[in-house]
Amino acid sequence: MSKRRRWFRSLPVLLLIGVLHTRAHSQTSSIDIKSAIDMALANNYSLKADSLNNQIANHRTRIARADLLPQINFNSKAEYNPALPSQMLPGNFVGQPDKDLIPVQFGTRYSMGSSIEATQTIIRKTTRLQVEAAELNTGIAQTRHLLSREELVYQVATAYYDLLATTEKISTTNKDYANIREIEVIAKAQYESGVLKRIDFESLQINAANIQSQLNQSQTKYNQQLVFFKYLLGLPANASITIANDLTRIPASVQGGGTKLWNREDVHLYRQLIASKELELKTIKAEKLPSLSAFFRFNYQSQFNQPSDAMKGDYGYKSSTVGITTSIPLFDGNRRKNRLNLAQVELQQLQFRNEQQQQLATTEWITASETLHNNLQQVQITQQNLVLAEKVFASRKALYTEGVTTLIELLDAERELSQSRNLHTQAVINVQTSLVDAHKANGTLLTEFLKSL
């Protein structure tokens, strides 16, 4: 089968794939909080850049370990001497006793040489401590990455619930607008029949316009929040997504505190920083200890005056050396002492900040758990109040239709219903956000919280 016939046969398949691809991109994706967090953890560019710190730390550990392995170097050189150096020798040495000193040239016009040198550290405590420090820094990089993941999950969750809050605000405002429009229809009939004053009817129209303005403002706020939400998820600003409403699920209280706070990543990070600083102190102290290294050198040197003699073995010679070198620091201008004092002060700083971070963790947990408990109670209160407000509004509207109650009383009932809806919606949102805060304070945002979604 020719290439042209195969291409024409595969053309319908390619067209179908293209249509499905375009249709998939044109459809609006509905995202719940779990899929939003998974998408952010996979696509967020800031988190991707931060994850590379783990690779950087691993490479630095390998660099530090390389100092413990043999170091082998090869050197080669070629020289041409246009003017040979001279050395003044007594005349008696060269057969001219009548002269005190005679200049005599030494060396050759050309010289070439190659050498191999191998060294191996035998005893150097600072090198081993530097390897330990590099390995510890790898753990610190991993902890910082977990903190970045935790912060991203927190930002996505709070941004998601902010979007839900605005969505519910739009929904309740739409209901308020529908109610006010129904009242406006009844009031218009009463105004045309002369029962309702003109000023009262116009006031009702103003209320309807104000609600419509609030609706437009809420929609603008939602659009702005949605753009930032897509940024957190690593999606383009023009991506078409919708937010799934899952506010019906009321979570249970978070069990934690106490020993769990010790496992918080920010508290764990300070323990790692303290261990790193203590290791730095050991490294500085170890610099005053002797170091021992072994070496081996092999050289091949040739000297000649004519380029044609370069490959002749008569003008070359070999040499080799094996030995051990010892280095003992004696005085460094008090540099080591001052570095040691600086590291001790920095260690004390880290210890104070570690204590402060533990107190902050306890404070955040107590505050978050109490807030979650109170918000759960507030949901029940606002739910009961919303049911009552709906009954009152329905009764007022029926009475107003019959001409028994006034427009002011009906508008008051409508405002009470609107306020009850908003308070209940906000209470449900507060439960969700306080749940996120409680898991963050408890150090379980990346574990228990994600498993509960």
C-alpha cells in the first residue's frame, strides 16, 4: 500500500480525534474540592519549582560525598624556550681560571611532560560532618516541600469555599430578586387600583434595583475569584470550569491536638534546623583537628633541542612518588573562634523560635477547634431560623395579597428571609473553612483532610 493511500485511509480517524479533542476543550469541567486539590498538586508551577529543591539537595549530598572518594588528576604540558636561562658559575669550573664568573646556559629549547596524581583522604572529620550536614539538608528540603504542598492545599481549599460562598450569595440574591419581583407585581396592581401610594410603589422599585445591583457585584466578585482559583490550579485564565456545590456535607469535629502538634511540619522543620546548626558547631570544632591524606604521583618528562627528537626515548625520564601528608591547623586569626560564637548565638535563636512555634501551634489548634465547634452549633441555629423565616414570609405574602397586612411588613419579612438565608449559607461555609483551619492547625491537612474528601 502506498504512503498516499495509507494517509487518506487514516484521515477520517485523524479528523475524529481532532473533533473529540476540540469538543473536550469546549466543554465546561465541573470541579469539586478533591479534584481541585489533585489538579493543583499536579499542575501548580510554584510547587513544581519548589519540588526541584529536593533534587538540588540530593545533588549537593553527592557532591559532599565525592570528597571521601579518591581524587585523580591528569596534567600535561609542552614548553618552548626561545631564550635559555643562564647561570653564573666560577671560571675554574669551565676551564677559564682567569675569570671569576662565567654565564653558562642551562636547559633545552623544548620540554614536554605528563603526570598523574591520585589523592585519598584518610582522616578528615570535617569532610564526614559535611556529608552528614548535606544529608540533613536533604531532609530539610523535603520538609519545606511538604510545607509548600500544605500551603497550596490550604489556599486551594479556602479559595474553593470562597467561590462557593459567592455562588450561594448569588443564589440567595436571585431568590430575593424573584421575591421582590413577585411583590412588585402585586404592588403594581394595588397601585393601579389606588390602594397603594405611588411613593410606596417607587420605593419597592428602588429595592428591586438595589438587589439587582448586588447581584451584578456578586457576579463580578465571583469572576475575579474564579480567575485566581484557576491560577492556583495551574490552569489558563480562559479555561472553562464550574464549581461543584458540595456544601451539604457537614463534617465531624477533628480529633487531634496534643502529641499530634509535635508532628506538624513547621515544628518538625525547626527541629531539623536546630540539628543542622548543632552539626555546624561540630564541624567548626573539628576544623582544628589534624587531617591525614595519602597521595601517589607519576611523572614522565622529556627535554630536547630539536623538534625531531620529541619522540625519541633517549631524552625522556620517569619519576614517581608515594607519600602521606598531615595538616595541623595552628592559628587562623581567631576566625574559627568567632564562627563558633556566631553559630552558638544562631542556635539559641532557633531554640527560642522553636519554643515560640510550638506555642503558636497549640494556640492555633485551640482556636481552630473551638471555632469549628461553634460553627457547627451555628449551622443548627441558622437552619431553624431559616425555616421560620420562610414560613413568616409566605404568611405575610398571603396576607398582603388579601390586603390584610401592609407593604412595609411584607418587605420586612422579605429582608428577614434574605438575612436568614445569608446567615445560614455563611454558617455552612464557616464550618467548611474552619474544618480546613483545624486540620492545618493539627498538622493533618495532607493526611486526614485529603482522605476525608
